[in-house]
Amino acid sequence: MSVLEASAPDKTDESNLHEEPPRSLIRETLFVSVLCSSQLMTQAGLALSLVPLRIIGASFNTTNAGELSWYAASYSLTVGTFILIAGRLGDIFGHRLMFIIGFAWFSLWSLLGGVAVWSDQIFFNICRAMQGIGPALLLPNSIAILGRTYRPGPRKNMIFSLFGATAPGGFSIGAVMASLLAERVWWPWAYWIMAIACAGLALMGWLIIPRSPSDSVGDKDIPTMARLDIPGSLAGVTGLILVNFAWNQGPVVGWDVPYNYILLIVGVLMLGVFVHIELHSRCPLLPPSIFTKEVGWVLSCIATGWSSFGILVFYYFQFLEVIKGDTPLLASAKWSGVSVSGAIAAVTTGYLISRIRPSLIMLMAMVAFTVGQILLATLPVNQTYWAQAFVTTIITPWGMDMSFPSGTLVLSNSLPREQQGVAASVVNTVVNYSISIGLGLAGTVERYINKTR
């Protein structure tokens, strides 16, 4: 019996666990599209600073690679960290409400991110970090709405795969838009256009996503403050932020600076406190029961795979722009194969996931991640684009679009309706936090290897 089969809810309870999807095809298409836009805009937001990195850095008079990496890492840090509590907020106050607030917040800080051009890079990094809280609210609540709407089966599998497919497409759209505006107009316009788009999607979410008669779910006999698990939330978020900050600050100041490794130690201790709180909490933020052997294996694969993806995409663009001398727009065009390959990978995954074991799908995803890394690491400077560089963009999306849907479905199908936000939070926390940690690890390796040369 597969993990998906073993973890599926009891058929006799399905009517209580799931709502009905929109009855008309047009409304269902709009419903799914609006929810999938959260993943698309999240990855587009990552591309806004990662691709035109040096153009943005020039406006702040910096070329230091460690400082530049913070433009992307600060965004991924808060996306990956605050997702931890965003799912619980949706479970308590309503996933639809959190979705709308997420896009509104995303819009506000995208606007301020563009305004930061008149300030300095510290304020810009703060705006990027605050901007990341928007996607943190969006992602788990989008998945939770889909999880509570669709019953386990081929239809749900395909929709979750389509949700994952928007990731490479969203990054490509963000990369092209940011590069075009940075080269031809002014880089802040990418942030202002993002602000307008997010405001529009907040309005569409309000109009299209139906109100649930039981939008706030869970045990109503337990006080809201207890259900929020505030001690666990504070310990978990603080620990994740400190560990992430230490790893991404390491490449900037070096690990011989005392405050950096002190922050890392304190962060690890806070995560230990978080685990202790969760084991004894009345309403744990992450119920220990969800961490079965299968789930632990899936999350470990996702963590290593997506951290490698963060490293790959950062150095892919640095290779093209710094070593090859490509403009950001040309580099974005060379990355565009990811969108097509990602769409094919998503449809293929949606077809396979109900026919073969998730473990096999995850194995294929890990192979794709590994091959992509090897191709980039061994890429000769003077080689034609159509050899290793192009093949990297074709293979890598299979890692993304096979690991994310299968991991999400394993957790979604193993938890009841009232914990769909928690299920989505776990997977998305691992995905986005791993991207940021990967950048810090790679930056540390780069700093100390270059130091020995």
C-alpha cells in the first residue's frame, strides 16, 4: 500500500472533511488559477532581485557578493520562516482571509521595495524581508483551500501538480520583467508593477474564493490564544531566523566574527526549546504525530533538493552575467526553457502520482536535482549554451515539479481537514527555508575557497 493510500481519510468521513469545488468549469478555472497565482508570484518575487542583482547593487554602490546575496536571501528567509505559523493562522481565522491579507501585504512591501531606491540597501533588505511575509501567508493557505476542496484522487493530484508547475514559470516571468525594466527603464518599476499585480489578485481572491461556512475550524472549546501556540510560534520563528541569519551573514563577515556563531548557537538552542514546547503543548504548532518515518524521509529529500535549487539558480545567473558577460535579459531568456520543461514535468507528475509510489517520484526528483547541479558545476566557460547550460534548464524543473506535489500530497492526505494549513506550512517551510539556507552555505564555501587561492 502506498503512503498516499495509507494516509487517505476514511471514505465514510469524506463529506465532512471536504467542500465541493465550484460547479462550473469557468468558475473552477478561475478558482484554481487565483490560488495557483500565489506560487507564481512567490517565485516571481524571488527573481525580482536575484536576476538584476548587480544592477540593483550598483544603485546602492555595492559589488560584494555576500551583501548582494542578501537581496534574495532576506526574502526567502521570511517566506520560509513565517510559513511555520501562517498555516495555523489560516486554520483558526480562515484560509480565505489569510490569502487576501497575504496579497495585500505583498503589495504594500513591493511598493516600498521600489521606494527603497532613495534610501540604502539596509532598508531595501528590510523591505525584501517584509515582502516575504506576504508569500508566507499565501502559500500554505492556498494549498489548504485546495486540500479541503478536493478529495484524494487523480483530480486533486493534477491540481496540486499544476500548483507546483507555476513555480518555474513564475520565476521566469519575474526574471524577464525585472531584467527588462532594469535594463530599459528603472529597476524599481518591477517592484511597483508587482505591487499593482498583488493588489489586483487580493481583489480577485475576495471575489472568487468562496466563503466557507466553517472557515475557522478546529476545536472551538480551546481558547484562541491556546490554539495559536504563541510560545511555540515565538520559539520556532526566532530559532529559524537566527540560524538563517547566521548562515547568510557568514559569507559577508566571516565565521571568525564572534557574534555570527553566537547567533547560530542561540538559534539552535531556540529550536530545541521549540521542540520541547511542541511535545508538551495542548495545541502544538506542528503536531508530533505528523512526523512519521515516511514524512521525515519526504521532508529530508525536499530540504536537500530545494536548497540545491537555490544554489543552482543563484550561480547559474552569476555564471552567465559575471563570467559570460550576458545581460540580465539575455540570461533570463536562456533560463526560459525552465517554464516549458516545468509544465511538462507537472502534467507528467499529476499523471504518475496516482499510479506509482511517491517514493519513486521523489527518487526521480532527487536525480533531476543532482544532475542539474553536476551539469552547472562542470560547465566550461566557452561552451555553447545549447550544451550543458540549456540541458540544466530542462532537467532541473523535474526536481522541483516532482518533489513539491508529491511531498504536499503525502502530508495533505495524511491529515484531517482542520490541519490542512499545518500540512501546507510544513512543506512550504522546508522548501523556502532550504532555498535561503542553501544560499548561505554556498556563500560560505565560496568565501573560504576563494580565500585559500
